[in-house]
Amino acid sequence: QGLWHIPIEDIDRSGSFATHLFRALCLLLEVLRSAHEPSMLLHLHQQMLRTPDQGKKYIRDLDRTFVAKRAFSYCLEAIE
């Protein structure tokens, strides 16, 4: 929890909270990848696959699915 709630209209604005959150998630993916943490990568994958409640979107749907797919591929890479 502890995330800000922003209006849906502001989600597509460059430099918005959604953009910063996407960059933070990409950084988290790289850290978990280098640390070989398949369980955390799988957990991140599962959380990003969940569809957020109406009015509680903090990241674009396209970015959310990108992070979910990337987390799963990194998870498989870490398991191998």
C-alpha cells in the first residue's frame, strides 16, 4: 500500500507518477534478475497480472503487462 492515488486523466502525461512507477518497477526487475530471486520475480509477475480495481490504476495497462511478461521471463532465466 502507501501509493498515491492519481486521477486517470494524468496517467498519460509524461513525467507523471505512472511513468516513475514504471521506471521503478523496471529497476526492481533488474535488481531481482541480478540477485537470482525467482520467487520474488514470480510474485511480481502474479501481482502485475491482476487487473486493478476501477479508479485505482497507478500504471498504464500496457506497462503493467510488459512488467508481468518480463518478470516471468526473468524468473525462468533465474530458475535455469
